[in-house]
Amino acid sequence: MIRAHVRGMVRHSTLYVLAAAVAAGLGFWAAQSRFGPPAASGLPSAPAIAMRAVTLFPGTRAIAPFRLDGADGKPLTSESLRGHWTLVFLGFTHCPDVCPTTLQTLGMAEKSWAALPASTRPRVLFVSVDPERDTPAKAGEYARFFGKDILAATADATTLDAFAHGLGMVYMKVKTPDGGYTIDHSAAVSLLDPQGRMAGLIRPPFDAEAIGEDLLKLARSAPTGSP
């Protein structure tokens, strides 16, 4: 059922560019407002590496510890991602265009770093912000359609609100004329460094080759345990 549903959504992407541009603008504005100016926190700056797709912030920013419900039935926390550069995308499985298109691109980008050791390989994390309809298992099945290594999670509304805020992202539930609802959300992808800190952002339109190249550079730039 989910595979058929996803295939249908991938074909219906005519509104993607407009929707993504608006949503990405919201996400970028929020992230820049929260993370843009370098703070006197003593945290190191992101690596000085030429990027094609990733916009690295002047300095990394710590985010609050989180505990999401992982698709594998286990908690997914900031410690779960430690040691890896991680791309985080907020969405939902009923998303008609932005989500399937973005995840399809990220799944393609994953192939660029597939040969790296599992201990240092970048990760992609899909977080559903629609807990009413998306169980962790459903979010996981959806994500794996686009890439077998894509992680997935969701949580209750309060936890998701705090998590999104920590990333400088926004989302909101919007009623539809048929009595149902959809979710408006940031279309940008957040980048966490191997210590779980906000390090950058990727805005649409997305380029799988450029994203793959950038993450490969970052993964090779420094030991994952460096502070």
C-alpha cells in the first residue's frame, strides 16, 4: 500500500518548486535567525571546505537533547547520531510532492558515500511531523522506499515542536476543504555535525550529486570524534 501510494506522489510533483521555495524560505529564515550570527559560545566553526549544496553556518550550535521514537522500535536520540554527519528532513507520509521528491534525492545522494566505513558514513534522518497518521513503523517503511539506509522517526507533538524549533525549522497543521488536513513544513534539510550540533542547511532545488559530494568531503574532513 505504501509503495503504491509513494509512487503516485512521486509522479504528482508539479507544485514542488513553488511549495519548496516558500517552505524553504521559512526554514532558512528561522535557521538564520537562530543560528546565523556567530555567538561567543566557544564552539568551533564548521570546517572551511568549499561546498556546492550545503550552506555551512559561521559556527556550529548545540541543540537540546532529544528523544524520538525510531522506526526500529528503539528511541532515537542525539547520541544515536553521534559520530556521523546527519541530514535531517521534516515531513510526513501523506505529503503530495515536497517530501517524496526530497527523499528521492537524498536516497540518490546516499550512494555517493556508501563505500565509507559504517562508523563514519553520513546519515539521512526523516522525521514525520504528523504523529496522528504516521506511526514510527509507517514512517520507516516510507523512508526506506527511497533509500534502504534512511533513518526514520516521529514523536508526540510536544517533542516534535521542540525538535523542530531546535533545528530552526517550522511546521503547522492546516485544514483542507474536504475536512481533512495537511502539514505545511520547511522544505530545507538541516545538517548536524558528528557531535550533534547544527552546522548548516541545504535549500531546494536539491542536487543529489552535489549533496553527495559535499557530505563525502565533510565525512573525510576530520575525525568524527573531534570536538
